[in-house]
Amino acid sequence: MKYRALALVVPALMAAGCTDNAPSAGSSTGGDGARTLTVQASDTACTLSATTAPSGTLTFSVTNTGTQVNEFYLLASDGLRIVAEVENIGPGLTRDLVLSAPAGDYISACKPGMVGEGIRAAFRVTESGEPVGPTGDDAALVEAANAAYAGYVRDQVDQLLAGTREFVAAYAAGRDDEARALYASTRVHWERVETVAESFGDLDPKMDAREADLEEGQEWTGWHRIEKDLWPARAKGYTPLTAAQRATYGDDLLANTEVLHERTRDLTITVDVIANGAKGLLDEVATGKVTGEEEYWSRTDLWDFQANVDGARVAWEGLRDLLTRKDPTLDGQIETRFGELQALLDQHRSGDGFVTYDTLSPAQVKQLSDAVNALSEPLSKLAGAVLS
């Protein structure tokens, strides 16, 4: 994954970029304004058409008017928890973020270049007096989908914790071959629920930051710090960690995994989190796995790739009963694209896992990238369809 500096603790309502979020000229900031808002995201500004909206289904139509890839987030009022996000918005592109928002205080944020803390400002959702979320016959389907996905997340985190305990024990004891064998098969449980894990913003940079994404002065910890120590071949002049350092980094990773485990015990999931999370997992593939940047040292990117696809598929499948009522054509398109992408991934299997990413040819990488993009397009419509 890429490092989520947005989720670091900062004064909640202060802008951290060059320019504050601000409503565009002539826009309404009243609570009775439209639930469809525009966002102009440049390299130095994050301009919303309004700073308030009535509770209900909101759509943020985000246009990147800058020169860098951008992201847009809606954060909880503490500046930590990610309520919803849309990532990987290239220059000149427009992407929609659709969510169901109850009344309350939030923070809107753009993140030009996908680094730093982003450009933040207060955003308020006022009470509309209308139901938030699906009603009638749809409500039962939504309730079932929410419960099933929350159970899936808890199960994956259970397996992540058990695997991390084994991995850390092997690593700290110097059993490197065993640790290397456990690395990718344990991380898949993180990758399958990555977007949910990232919503606990303080844990993500501690557990999954890549070296290339570190901010100045940031201590590097987590999976990828240990990965480099286990696969140092690409690191010129690398000094291996001492036994004491191994114990420190291993204990830190395990402690943070235990915190994640505890936080997911009473997890509340909503249909927009599921739908946006499915698209978010595909964004993770596009920005880290296809490029070969995620597992730079171990080259185990295809394990992560498959895990992100698994998580996105589970999210979509949990919403299919609702989606087929709303938009059966879209459901069929998503099904076809998942099948095409999985067929390509299956070509690179080896034993219980995959070949290392460096063995793929440029043509094979492009095939995978094209298939991800083809799935991403209909999947980006999932939230809007199920919340309609």
C-alpha cells in the first residue's frame, strides 16, 4: 500500500497544505444545499462547492485540475478515521465518491501527489430529517450484507493475528527461511481487508508504510521494514538488523496487529463502506501491486494482488442481491471483469502461491494492468447503484 500520511494526528480542523479547502465563488453553504458537490483538486488547493450538505446519500464529484495524481477523503472529526475516500485521480480526470452520511462534523481533504497530510478543512452534514441509507425491502438486504462483511473482516484479522505471531516468532529467532515462507501468506489477510484496516488511520503508517513513501523524520516500522531485512539483495550496502532490533520491530508489528484485532471486534460496517472499499482495493492494486512497488524487496506482489482482488470480490458478492435489484446490467459487467482478471492471475500461479513479480514480462504486466482498469470502471459505479 502507499503510506497514508493523511491519517496522522494533527489539529483536527487545520489545513495542512498550501491552501485551505474553501467553497467556490457563489456556492451555497447552507444545510439545505444539494447533496451533490463538486471538488476542484489542484496541486495547491481543494475547493468544494459547499462546506455543508444535508444528511443522506452524498456525491462528491472530484476533478483533478492539477499536475499530480490526487486523492479526496472525508474524515471523521478527529482527523484520524477515514469515512470514505477516492484515490488515484489522475490530472484532468473526474471521479465520484458516493456515501451515506449521517449528520455530524467531518473533515474534507485532498492529497495532491498522494503524500503529506493533505489540504484539510471542516465539513458539516446537517440533519435533513430524512432516513439515512436504504429503506423498505432494501433495508433487510443491506443489514445482511453489512453483518456478513463485518464477519468477514473479523475473520481475516483473526487469521492475520495468528499468522503474525508465527511470523514474528520465526523472524526474532533468526529462522529466516521460515519467516520468508510465512511473509506473503500472512500478509494476504491484511490485503484482503486493507481499506477497512486503513480506516484506523494511526495504525496504517505504523504497519504498512513503504520506505519510498516515508515522510522526513518518520520512523520506519512494520511489515516492509522487516521485509527489507529478510530480502536485502536489492539494498546496496545494507547492514542487517541486530537480534535486539529484530525483536523490537517484530514486537511492534505484533502489538499493532493486536490493536487492530481489538478494534475490529465491535466493527460497524455500512453498505457505502463495503462498496467504496471494493473500489479502493482495486485502487491499491493499480497504485502499488501492478507497479511492483508494494513488495519491492521480496517481489511477492502477486500474493497481495490476489488478496486485494479477493477482498473486492467478497465486497461485491455481499451486495449482489441488492445490486441485481437496482442494476442487473452493472452486476453482469462486474462479474465478467472479475472473471477476466482472475483468469490472468491464474496464469502466474506456482504451487500454493505465485511466481515472483520480477519474472513477469512487460507485456504480462500490461495485461494485468489493463484488466484491473477494465474492472475498476464498472466497480466505481457500485456505491452509486446500491445507494440509489
